[in-house]
Amino acid sequence: MTTSHPRFRLERPLVSTPPQQQPWAGWPQQPQVPQPQPPKKKRRGLKILGGVVAVLVIVGIAASAGGGDDDTTAKSAAETKTRTKGVADSEKKPASDTAAFRAWVKKADLPAKMKSATGHVTHVKASGGTFGTVVVTTNLKGDLTDSASTGAAELISTAATDWADDEIGSDSTGLITVNSKGGQLLASANFGKKSGGSAQSDTARFKAWVKQADLPSNVKSAMTHVTHVKAQGSGIGSVDITTDLDGDLMNSASTGTAQLIVTAAVDWADATLDPTSVGLASVNSEDGDLLANGNFGK
């Protein structure tokens, strides 16, 4: 019987993890290397959702920026339009004398035929100052001595006188001339309120004076034909009266009535105008033709 030596006994080797070598005391220890972790599963659903949210945020920002650009553009356009309008308004020229005269005639209290006569006016040029002028050009023909248009020209000069007194200035006096299409003189008149004495119209002043004056009844009755009065009483003055009568100085059944009106006009001028002034009172038909006249002045 064979026996093994206890020192040399053979045994089946066991499979096992070799024992870790223990370091000797005093030796430096080896650093422990961490073992890699197994990979985690990707959360694809969350990733897709996050991407969608990011895209929506970017789109919202872009839309907001685009809207801001639109608002800025609209605001800029509005400001540009406002500036352009302001420049245009500041560069507008004042109304011409012709336009100013026509606008005044349209709203003024004038006889119908006088307003109609101003339709012949093609140009008006006015200048104020101590001695001013109003030059009125028309489409009428003829001249002062030979024209069928002098009646209309007289009506125009009367309207122009009122306009000058209202619009040019109370300190200005001057001459109004009404010319034909060819530049010939058709009518003239003086303007200026230095001796007018009242802001009330000459027509209203004249009729009010006649009403309370000691005049014959037939003279007062003739006043119903008066449609317009214009007086100028500084130095060489004038009283121009427009009526609804017809005809002219040489051929009219209305000359008698016109003469009654002249009588009242002379008395009125002597009583109310500048006592140093002298002049002529004229009564015209509704077409502007002369019917009667008389001198006033003390």
C-alpha cells in the first residue's frame, strides 16, 4: 500500500480567483481602476419632444421678430407720411389776390347782379400801405369812353372797393382800377376807411340815416330801390349807390327815382362824412349804368 507523503499529497486543483497579492507593509498601493458602467438606454421619446419644443420656441422668436419688424416698418411709414405732409403744408403758398377776392365775393352781402358781374374778373392784384392799389383785369371789351361793358365794370369796382376796405387794412387808402381784356381802363374808384367812422356797412348806415332824417316821404320811398352803398369821404370823396332800377342816364324811366335817391345821398354825405371832403354821389342801375349824380361837400 502506497502512501503519499503528507508533504507531497496530490489534490485536485480547485478553480478559483487567484488571491489578491497583499502588498507588503511599506510598499505604495496601486490605485484602484474603476470598472466601466454598462451603457444606459437612450430616452428617444424625451429627446424628440425636447427637439419639438426647441423648434417651437425658435419659430415663436422668429415670428415675434418679424412682427416687430412689421410694426417698425408701419410706424416708420406713418412718421414719414406725417413729415411729408408737414413739409407740404409748410410749403403751401398763400391764396392769390384773385382767389381771395372771389372767396370774399361769394360770402359777401352784395346785390345779385354785382356778384354776377364779378364773374368777368380774370385777375386781381392788390397792394396795401399808406396808398394802395387794386388792379382788376376782366374779360370785358372796350374802354372808358366807348364800351357797352362800363356798367359791369362799375359793379366790379364797387365790389372791389368793399373787398379792399375789408381785406387790405383800415390804415390804407388807394385807387381801384378795372381794366378790359386788352388793358384799357373801364372804371375806377377810391377805397379807404379813414373817414368811414363805423364798422357798419355804408348801405346799413345810409338806410338808417334816411329812416330818421327829415326828408319828404317820396324820397324815403325811393330808398326801397337801393341795394348797395359805398362811400369814401377823405379829401375828394365819393358815394356810389347801386339800385335795382334799369336803364341809363340818357334813356330810362327811372331817372326821376334815381334823382330822389341822389338828393338823399348828398344830404347823408354832408351830414356823416368828413366835413372837409367834397365829391360826387352817383346812382347806378342794377347793371351798373349811371342814372343820376350830384355833388356833395360844404
